[in-house]
Amino acid sequence: MTSKRKVRASEPTPSRPMTAVPPQVRRRQAAPVELARALVSARAAEVAAEAARVAEAEAEAAEARRSLAERLPTPPSCEPGAEPALDSRSLREKARAREGTAEILVFVVGGERFGIELAQVEEAIDLPPVHHVPEMPPAMQGVMTVRESLTSVYSPRQALGLAHDIGACALIFRRRRSRLALIIDDVDDARSVDLAQLRDAPAATKGGVVLGVVRHGDALLALVDAEALLAACQAIPQPETE
């Protein structure tokens, strides 16, 4: 029989001796924290260097703009640092004073050329089918569809002192939320007119529709007030009373 060694209660239990943690192990555990700190410091240095480069580039650009501005001549009508004044006068006011220029669209009606302020015209189109409506004013030709909306169509011939005839094109004008169209024969071109060269309109012109005439190549061009022309076309004559 195998004998078993009895352990007395007073006899201490053997245990493993405690060993110290090597210094290299402690350094390996602290390495991630030190690496994170190093990365943060490097990133901060990169951001600072990039900000310095941007500031230097902006300073160089500002210096280049300043140098260019010094080399450019100052317009005679403007003082340094002052913005040029905008001419807010209407075409009628400038035509009356014979001052300034006007950007106009030249169109043809009845073989004669007329000019109307370009900014007043929304577009020029080929004349689509026109549908007559009952009890129309004398100058109204009917209605047509432009961009899926009904547009009233007028003939400007009576207002311009011309014989009645049907044209092939239309000038579209926008007034508030609606559109109006004037029937014309053709569109010529857009040009700039020196209003100092404007001459008085013929005395036979009614309602101040024509502001004056100016030389256009070998012929004369009549400058038209868009507002007055549209108002004349839309006007309903009052019946005469005895």
C-alpha cells in the first residue's frame, strides 16, 4: 500500500514565489499612450504649418491685387474709391434730354424700322395661331398660347400710323403676371443708340409713342416708348357724344 503523507494544520502551505514585472513590459504597456500623444502633436504641427501657408498665399494675392490696381488707370468719370453712378432715368427722360445711350431691339412693321428698349422685350417668336375672341378692342387680334399660357395679341399699326396688315412675328412683353404680344413683320437686330443724335419725332405721331428718330444705316429709325405703345394698343376708344 502506498502511504500518504499527512499534512499538519500547523504546517504552512507552499506557494509560488512572486516575481517583479520587467521594466520592458511596463514600457510596452505605456507605448500606445505615448504614440497617441506623438500623433496629436504631429497633427497640430501640420495644421499650424498649413495655416501659415494659407496666410502667406492670401498676403501674396492681396499684394498682387494692390499692385495691379495701382497700374490700372482710373476712369475719368470716377474718383478713386467711388462707384460709378447708375443712370436710373427712363428712356423717355433720357430721350427728352438727348443724353446717354439706349440698348434697343430693331423691328420692322409695314416696311419701316422701329427701335424699342431691349430690356422691355421678353422674347421675339414666330407668330403662332391666333384665336379671335368676341368684343375685342380695335387693336386686339385675339389670343395665342405662349409657354402654356394665354397671351393677348395686339397690332401696333394704328398706334404707329400704319395701314392694317398681319405680320409673321411677335414681340412678347411681360406685365406683372401676364404677357402681351405685338404682331410685327420681322426682327432686325439689337444695337446701341447714342441719344445725343436723336431728332424730333414727326408731328403726326399720336400719344407720344415715338420719342424721336435716329439714323440707322441709310434710313431713319423711329425710337418707340414701349409703355406708351402698349397703352395705346390696349386703349378702348370712348364713344362720341353729341
